[in-house]
Amino acid sequence: MKVKKFVASSMPEAMKMIRAELGNDAVILNSKVVHKKGFLGLFSRKNIEVIAAVDSKPELNVRKIKEKRKEEKPQVERVQDDRLLKEINELKTIMQKLSVGVATNFEHYPEPLREMNALLMEQEISDEIRQQLMSALLERWYLERATASKEEVKRWLHEEMVNKLSPFSFGGISFQKKFVNVVGPTGVGKTTTLAKMAAECVIKHQKKVAFITTDTYRIAAIDQLKTYAKILDVPLEVCYNLDDFRKAKEKFASYDIVFIDTAGRNFRNPKYVKDLQELIDFNQEMETFLVLSLTAKLCDMKEIYQQFSLIHIDKFIFTKVDETSRHGAMVNLMMDCQIGAAYLTHGQNVPDDIIEASPTIIANTIIGVEQR
């Protein structure tokens, strides 16, 4: 069995390369779009990556195996022949199914790969992403030899997920912008998360921090933030209108970081966004995090993202990680919106129960394997 990877500018060009090298009996195992960077990392080009295979003289190979069985040989050699025949038939079956487009039927995959597919389904990874990951695992299984244990295949899956997420921006506050804006619907732990971030800035980074809240719809939210401000010994300004916000901005001109807690409904109002943009340059002065709870449904998360898309969202913050055993929505949402994550939170304790997000942390949370 000969398996090879081809990269071309288009699928017809890739097919020419495959026929020229593997012949007309070659079968396509997998194909995907890849981006190749140009000069100095600019002008990236879209290419097609195709994995193809051909069974070199399969009938002869099988006949040789059968003839060897008839010979008197040690038991170990017979076991090896049986295993080789099984692998050949197994790969042929998979290739036949993939060649007719049955990419979602994993019943003929090797057992360790089937277990990874079940794990991804349990974590509610979307069908499209799951198929991409499984195709990558299948490629590694036959290119790196089919002798890997379940734990080794799980590490492969961890690596593939990290690679898939790596193009996005991860990590906490960049400290490149003065204002940190935390937005999101009510009930996701937005104010508590803001306090955790502020505490980290004060305690770990020795930054001069201040609070602004525009969430005047809920008295409890103001009282909660006042409590955190008192504990951290940082000032807080409550803004009921844009004039209040302008005064607070001037008052905190000498501060390093100003955290803004907003009401969940504000950014659904185009006029509010337009007025606020006259005071703050969202691109140059403000870093904005959208806070979402992992206990919510993926469809609700996507709808919330659309509601807040009137402004630029830099990264997600996922809360209540400890309140669910299914975390695949993180990957689904990041892949769908092409946005990375800043933090994961897993409790109510301030300043604890928060961790900076990274592709490795996300993959480990879902798969449960640390990278070596």
C-alpha cells in the first residue's frame, strides 16, 4: 500500500499529479484547503492538499500471504501475516467508503480512532470539525504505522486540535490598550470575571486600575462591583450617560488600565455604539472581551455573538467550565467566528478560578491529555 500527500493549486492539478505518480487506480483518502504564505509572510495563496493511496498489486500480496499460510512456519510469522492481511483489507474498506463520499461512517476505522470519534461526539464537537480531525487521525494512522495505542492516538488528537486553533489569538489582557471592555448577556458571570481580571492586574502586574460601569439597569450589579472595588482598593465610577462616561475617562487619564462593565443590552442599540465610538476608538483604545457561559447552548452563543457584533470582539471569555462536562462548544464557536479566547473561568473565587486560555489549555479541557 502506497500513501502520499500532494499539494497543488487546484483539484484538477492535484489529480494530474496523482495519476502521474500513482496511476488511475489511486483512491483519494482526504482533501482540504491549505494556505501557503508568500514573500515575507504576505500574499498567502490557497492550495489544495490531497492524500491519495494505491494498493500496489493487491491480489499478488494477498496471494503471497495465503501461500505463506500453507507453508510450515513458526506461529509468530503466521500471526504477522494475518495482521498484514487484516490491515490491507481494513484500509481497502476505508478507502472504498471514502471514495464514494461516506466520510461520516467511522464503523470501519481502527478501534482507537473509533474511540476518539466517540469522544469528540460526547464533547459535542460539530460534525464538520470532527470529520476534519478524524481524517487527520486516519492519515497519521497509516503514514506513521498502525501500531499506536489508544493514549498515543489521543495525543495525536490533542496535537491536531492545537494545530487547528493555533492561528487564532489567545491569552489574557495585552496591556496594549488603556480600556478593557467586558461585554455579554446577564447571568454569565461577567462582573465577577471582570473583578478577577482586575485583581490579576493589581496583584500580579502591579498596574494602576480603575472601574467604570454603565450597567445601571441592575442595582445588584453596581453593588457587586463596588464590593470588588473596595476589596482591591481601586476607584469606581458609575456612568448613567455619555457625559458621565466622558468625565470618568478624564478622571482616570493617569491610570494604566480602566475596566468597563456594560449592560447586556447596550450593544444591541446601534445609537449607543455610535455615541460611544465618539468617545473611545474601539480599535486603538479598547480591548473587548465577549463573556459566554459554557452551560449555554451553542446556538444561543452564536446568537449572542451576532447581537454584540456591532463592535469589534477581540477574544472570548468562557465561564462556568466546571459546571458542564461538555466543552466542545468552545472549539465550534471559535472556528465559526474565527476568534480566539482570553480566559477560562471555573468558579466564583476572586482572584482565583481563572486561567489564561491557549490552544493547549482548550484541547486539554476537551480531550483530557497534556502535551508532552
